[in-house]
Amino acid sequence: MSTDTLLHTPLFTLHEDAGGKMVPFAGYAMPLNYADGIMAEHRHVRTHAGLFDVSHMGQVKVRARSGSVEVAAKALERLVPADIVAIKNGRQRYTQFTNPQGGILDDLMVARLDDTLLLVVNAACKAADIALLQDELAECLVEPLEERALLAIQGPEAEQALAALVPDVKTMAFMDVRALDVDGASCVISRSGYTGEDGFEISVPALDASRVARKLLAQPNVKPIGLGARDSLRLEAGMCLYGADIDETTTPVEAALEWSIQKSRRKGGVREGGFPGADIILSQLENGVTRRRVGLKPEGRAPVRGGAPLYGDAAFEDGIGKVTSGAFGPTVEGPVAMGYVATAHADAGSPVFAELRGRAVPAVVAALPFVPSRFKR
């Protein structure tokens, strides 16, 4: 597909100038990698700092018509299982939009800044997510922030790189959110990320995005990073990719995301349930599930890709699940994968077999993440 027929982010010209290999992704022309290649980009993020263009993702502002942030938070809780009311000003939380079957329509971040909730949703789901919010939250103003870009800078030297432009980020902790000026641009910065490394997301006016990105890339420890390394980094960090590891057929409990459902929304909590599929999800929290998302370490050097069937035996007689994501992990120096297995096989150390072109590949269930996270707590 020609990239001419795809949507362009505000950094499209920067990617071309940097030699990015542009590919279609969620309707956008996005860089798969640059000249150094995926493996080198992955290792650069783990050792220094990498800059990602995530402007294809959806940014949405939600405010109560009354101006009350609690009204907006309670309204959003009708769509997600997380405690949104308890998010303190200048903080953010991870959650999911659920359907009546308890499946995941999308996963998202929700931040609070004063009387406003700021949401970041996935690119492929953003039109449906915005429609859902506008249809269901009648007491709120739902505003897609289409004139903003989104950058992510990740890696052990990310703080040093961003602090050169905005020193205040040094005082931020993991999951903090602040409105800060970056090189004259009015930005919203959060300290989190999708790599397992310390890092930041920078919501920046589209007109300022290229200038801010180039200022960051002018620093010797920062390189542009494409979608290929973004995927291998998040997989080593044990993080879900929507449409692969989670979707409308997987519940948060099956996906091992129950940590994102606070006590207040569970059975006996002060605001128990009230979100789509709550009866199913709360029952699973109490009674367990028949399958779980797990980490997998296949033997050998060849990656086992998403879609590969999983078995309890090498003869392929005992089907127990399937791989949802798989790649070579440059930090782990071997193949890594995630998938769903029957709960009897979900304990770390359990032997399983993946089918790869008719051959049984031995693997072992592994604890997630594969690489320890290095967030600034």
C-alpha cells in the first residue's frame, strides 16, 4: 500500500528525513524502523533513550457540563472497571472499556488535571471509543484533541534528555501528569510508558511537534525508534497489545489485568460494579477463570508468532490455548511470547508445546515481565 493513501502524523516529514521505513499501521503511515534496524533500536532504548511518535493514538478531553470532576469521573466509571473518582489531581490510571460479555473494547490511560479528565486510547479503536463516550456520557463534554500530537521518550536516559528542555520533569514520579512548557509549547507530560523503562509521554500541539521532537533528537543519547522495536520492547515488558493479547473476547481477569480493578469497584466495594460486563468480571475475580494470559519462553532461537496453537503434549493431542504475541527478545537474547493457556497449565515453570510449521516447539510458562521494569516510583 502506498503511504500516500494513508493518514500522516505531524512528524511524517521528520520520519522521512530520518530514513524511516514507512508502513501502514491503523490507517497511518508509520515508521517500522530506521537505518540502524529493529534490534539496534531496541537495545538503544534499554541503554540510552529513544523517541517514539505515537500521534496516531487518540487523545480525548472529558469534562462534566457542571464543571465537577467527580461528576465526570463517576460518569466514566459506567464504562470502565477502574476507580476513576479516586485519581488524584496530576495522576493517571490504566483501565479498559468493557462490553456486556466482560470483553475488552479497548484499553486506555485516564489522567486528571484539575476539572478535566484526559484519555489516551488506541489508534484502531479511537473512532469507536469517542462515539461510545459521546453516546453514553450525556452529562459530559467529550472533545477529541485532534490538533495535538503525542511523543514518547523512553529509556534510562529519558529523564536527562527531557530535563534539558524542561527541568521540572525531574520531580515527577511514575504515573504523574503535569501541564508544562516545552520549548515554548504548552504540553501535558505524563511519566509512564510502554517499554518497561522509565520515560515520558508528551502531548504537544501539532504545530509544535516537529520542533520539539527535533530538539530532543538533537541530543546525542536520543534516537528515533520505530514500531518494530516498540513491539519487542513492550513484549519483553509483558504489556498487552490491543487486538493481539486482548480484545472483545478476553476479560480483564483472563488477561491477568485484575490489578487494574480497584477494591472500590469489586464486590463489597463502595461503588461495586456498574460497568458493562460487571457481573461476569466480578464473578471471575471471586471464582477464577478457565484460561489465563501467561508469558512463554520457547526453546531455541526461532520466535513463535501470534496464532500458534499451544498443547500440553508434543503429540498435539491436548490443546490448551494459543500464542497471541511472539518475537525475538534482544534483551532476553532469545524468543519470548505471550498467550492464553488453560489455568491448569498457567503456573510459572509449566511445560507446554507450540506448533510451529507442524513441529512441536517445547516452551515453558514464564513469569511476566521478562525484563524487570525500571519505572521511577
